[in-house]
Amino acid sequence: MGHGPLRALDEHVDRAVVGNGPAGLTELLADLGNVQVALPVLAAAVGLALYRRRPGPAAAVVTAMALVPALVSPLKELTDRPGPLTPETGYFPSGHAATAMVAYVGAALLVGRRLMPVAVLLTTATGVGLVLRGHHWPLDVLGSWSLCGVLLAGAVLFCSGGGRRNGAGTPGRRTGPG
């Protein structure tokens, strides 16, 4: 990660793209991963899920978000990877990319999956902004997305009843009286 073919690929991509695009727009895209932007979106979706009496899915997504700093911070320390525009370390994985993915995809899972394309667009836009601004290497962003894909898959698995099947063959759906 610190040296070798992946680092060389990151540097090649970085030289080709950093600074491209309108600075104001790319900064706005990068800012979509700030907790001040992403967490209110997730909080509104959690509130709606609770209003709809879906505390289990809300708790699963909140847990996934709580795990973001709990996993990202130690990984940053462990990898000790420098950033693209600085010799300082602690850039892999990207906390902003992770926050954006869990907040926006988690919100779409809670509100309605028809919003998933919007969540994917916001998550992708955040990653693109982070790379174009030179805040992160592409691998920092991809690493975060991989990590958060696992977190969100766990939330979905929990919400679907853990893959258990009832008599009707539908995961997690209750068939008896309530």
C-alpha cells in the first residue's frame, strides 16, 4: 500500500486528475462526506424509520455508522499511508468516503430503495471530489467503499432476518399473528 504497483497506480491517476474540474464544484463534492452534511441526512432517514416503526433497520444502520470511525481510525494508524499532497500519514482508508457511503446508502435502505441511485450518485460524487481535490488517493476511496460495503451488507442481512427462512420461504418476513 505504501509502495509498489498499487501506490504507483494511485500516483499515476493522481497526476492525471488532481486539480481537474471546477474547484468550487469538486470541493462541494468532497464536502458531501463531511459529518456535518452526511449525518443529518442519515438522522432524518432514521427518524422516518422510527416513525414507520422500523426500529431494527434503524438500529442496524446506526450501528454501521458507529462502526465507521471505530474501524477507519485503527486502519489509518495501521497502514500509516501518506496523503497525495502531504507527507503526513493516516489517509487510508478515507473517513469521508466511508461516512458518505454509510450515510447515503443507509438512508436509502431506510427510506426506500428507489432512492438507491441517488445514494450511489452522492457516494460516487464524494469519492470523485476527494480524489480531484487531492484529499485522497483513489485507493483510499475504494478501500473505504469496500469496507463500508461489508458494513452495509451486515445491516441488510440483519434487517432481512439474518437469512433465516420461515415457513413461507421469505427471509425475515413474519407470517403469524403479530
